[in-house]
Amino acid sequence: MLKKVTNRIYSWGFQERLTIILILFALIPLLIIQQMMMHFYENHIIAEASNSTLSVVKANNNVLEMFMDGVETTSQLMIDSEFYYDIFSNFKDMSIGDCLRSDRVISAEMAKQFSAQDEIYEAYLYTSKWIFGKDTGLMTTSIEGAQTAGFISAANQSNGLPRWITGYDYGKSIGSSYLMQKESYAWKYPLTMVRQMNFQYSSTGSYQKLSSDAEKPVLVVHILENSVRELYAGSISYEGSLYAVANSDGTIISSDNEKFPVGSHTQEEIFTHFGESGYLSCRLDQVPYLLCYDTISEKGLLSFAFVPMDILMKNTVAKTRQLQFICVISLILLSVLVAFLLSRTITKPINALITASRRVAGGNFSADTPVPHGRDFKLLTESFNHMETQIDRLIHENYEISLREKETQLMALSMQINPHFLYNTLNTINMLAIQNNDEETSELIVDLSEMLQYTFKNTSEKCTLADEIAWVSNYLDIMSRRYDNVFVTRMDIEEELVDCRVPKFLLQPLVENSILHGFSQRQEGGILTIRITRQEEDMIILVSDNGKGMDEAQLENYTDSLARDGHVGISNIHRRLSLLYGEHYKIQVKSEPEKGTRITIRIPCEFSV
């Protein structure tokens, strides 16, 4: 079964296989990455939701604080009103009838001042003999009830500043047995602001306020808990979320759920964050929640919201799966498109290389395969073209070497004269020179004899440097006698190189060039220098003279002659070195008029085994 499946896969075309591979390589990592991202980004998701929920809690606190500040501002406007000052500056002299008449105008004025704040349920001005203000007939209490509730004493202790009383049972605080018997009623847990009203005003440069012995009324403003709840109701969009507000005693003063009933105390782990703002993960009845909290420090209130973790992650997971499905479909379509484009970019250069291989197999090494833009196939195609060029060059070089070998063989056949005949002849001439006391001629004949012996005894292409130096020394001896006192020779050869193998007759053309051309206009003082040194794995051969040299035009023409076989001796060296060492050699020529010429040759060191 496995073999059939394998054969089936092998039978697919390149494009089909590439498509399947791309789809697999796209989907498998996507699924793995999706799971890793879900785990990795869980904290990130919670943090984003936490910041979002915390911003809502802070916004709700801002609204609540602005509302409470509005009540305090209205009370300050009442204190600075000439209207209230005129009434209460003569309050101790007012009769019951005066209080009744004043109550009607005060109630109307207070109704206008608190008209923009619908959340205010009732507002009163308490005095020792009358209660003035807005009256719904529900929360009104007696002067004794206000004193029992502590409204009067709390206001007097605040020295004219507003004070908020929260988290208390209204029925119990005023001592109403009727309300205490009721399990619940709308104003059971109100938010109450009390303030001692020391009325004052300024007009045309004069400042007036109640005298120190005048009675200061106490303003009491009641706000129902459900009015506070409406300020944040529905602000947390997560299903199953809980929202509540607690005071500085840890008492819940407003809530939208039964887990935190109004009038109860918050858990210690919540109340410990009073005065702070932030979020954390916690458990409530063994259920994981996200807790976000923020404090209104000036009002002594802590608002907090609980968001179920499962609901929080549920929405995210659903969105992630939807996104995953879209990504999968997109990747499949993209894989098909990429597979088609990639197969074109791969098969086209391959087909071009196949065509080039057939051309090479037919003996055509033109190296004209088009080079694609892709880096890999560009390198491959350039290498293929370079290989063709190198093969073509090697074929031509081998062909030239083969021709030279044939020429050498023909020359050897045509020169099969017994060397002993030449040696005997030269010896006869040498004996005659000795008999005639011609020592100079005798020395020249000996030099020539040794040179011929060097030529005939070894027909190989290379010889040791020592043999080459000996041969060129004989040549220099002959030329120095011919050009008497024209030049002297200086040799500097590193001893370790004498056993190295070098091309035969390498130095003679260079030396001859210096003597015949460099010293052609000299009568004396010529210096011919031969220096052979080693640099790493190469041998450096320097032949220089202090002859007439060459100008730039002559030097350029001389250098060009190396490539086109224009100068017989030097171009011969160039061709031989190219055949023997390929690209691993270098010839450099430098020359200046009246200063001489320097020819440097670099070839690899080959030590005799």
C-alpha cells in the first residue's frame, strides 16, 4: 500500500508536488503557530481586555465624581447667594408664619438650582425650628430624626465643607420603626451630602455673611442608589460581568448584581486595593475572574468590575478561529499561485540548461546559455557557461601541446646527429686553440661545449634552477667577452631554490633582451641583475638592467607584443608559461627611459622529489 502511494506521488508532475508541499508547509506550521499564539497571547489578550475594562471603570468614576462635584458646586452657589442670606440673616426673629412663607420661595429656588441634576431625589435645609426645601413626602424626616441620623453633627464637624455619608440604612439612621420593618424600599441606601450653610455674598465692594451667633442651616441632599447605578449600568459589555461601588469603610453603596448586595461589606482581597487603580486575575466562588478597580480618592469611593475569564477568552477564541479559517483558505490559494510561479521560475532555467547540455554533447562550446535573474540558477548557469569556456580553452591548449609535441618529435628526428661528432669537433678546435696559446678562444669553446651538452642531455620541458643558472652563466661568459667592459652581471639566488624545477631556457631570452637592447647604446657601466627569491609558495624571478629603458608608448607596445606573439623571445616565454602553468603565473614589465627595464616573473615552486 505504501509503495503504491509512493509511486503515485512520484508520478505527479513537479508543479503538483510543489503545490502539495507548499500547502503542507503552510498549513502545518499555521496550526502549530496558532496554538502557540493562543497560549502566548493569552496574557496579552487579558491585558488588552483589562486595560479596556479599566478605562471603562475610570470613565464611570469620572462621571460619578463629576456628578458629586456638581452637587457640591450647587451648594457653594447657594452659600454665595444674596437670596438665602437675606432670609436667614433674620432667621431668629422669624415666626412660624414667616417660616411657612419662606419655605415656599426657598423650595422654588432650590428646585431651580437642582433642576439640572435629575439624580437628586430630595434636598433640604435643616434648622432648629423648620425644614425648608424640596419635599417628595417620602424621605422627609423630623428635626429630631436628622439629628438622630447624625446629619447635623456631621455637617457641623466639617466646618462648612461638603461631606458625603454613604453605606448607611436610612430607616435605622433616623430611627423609623416603620421603615425598619420593611425589607426593601427605594431610598434604603441613599448617598447623602451634608453641609453647613454659612450664607454670604459680596456686592459693590461690600462683603456680608451671617453673624457668628446666627443659626447656620444644614443642607442635606439625598441621591438614590439606583440613580448611581444608572451611571454605570451596561458599561461593561461582557456577559456575566459584575459591577459595584464601595466606600472607604468597605461597604457596598451601589451594585448591579446579587453577589455584592448594597449594604454588605466587600471581601478583604478587594478592599486591600482601596486607593489604587489597576487590574488582576482572581477567583470568586472558585470561578476565575478579571478584576478591574479604580478609586475616587477625594470622595472615598472604590469602583470595581469582575469579568468572567471564560467569557473573555470565548470571544477572542471565536474571532481567532474565524481568522484562522480565513488564513487557511488564503494560504491554500496563495500556495497554488506560488507553486505555479515557482515551477515556472525553476523549470525554465532547468530546460535552458538541458538544451545547453545537449549542445555541449554535440561539441558546441559557445557558452551562450541565457543567465536568469535568480541567484541560485544565475550562479549555476554562469558556472555552466564558465565550464564550457574552460573546456573549450583546455581543448585548444591540449591541441596546441599535441602539435608542439609532434613538432618536437619531428625536430628530434631531423636532428638525430650524433652529439659525439659535435663534441669531438669542438675538442679538436679547442686543442688547436691551446696549441696556438689562444686561451680566450679555448674558454669560449668550452662554454659552448657545455651549453650544447646541456641542450642534448635533457630533452624534458623543465630542469633544475641550478642547471638553468649554469647554462645562462656560460651564455653570459660568452656575451661578456663579445661586449668587453660594456656590462657586468650580479646574481642573487636563494640557496633553497636551486633544486626547484623551472622551464628550460627561461632566463636566456630575458638576459639576451637586456644585453642586445638595453645596452645597445652603452660603451661601459652596464649592470645586469638576476635575483631569484621565494614568496610563500611562489618563485619570483627578477631580471633588470640599467640600460636605455622604454617610454610609455614603447612599453605599451612591448606589453601588447606578449599577447600577440610580436616579440619572439619574450612572447615565447609567455606562451610556454601559459601552457605549463595555466593561470598560475604572472609576467610584469616596468621600464623608464635612461633608467632601465625590470622584468618580473612569478611561477609556482616545484621542488625535485
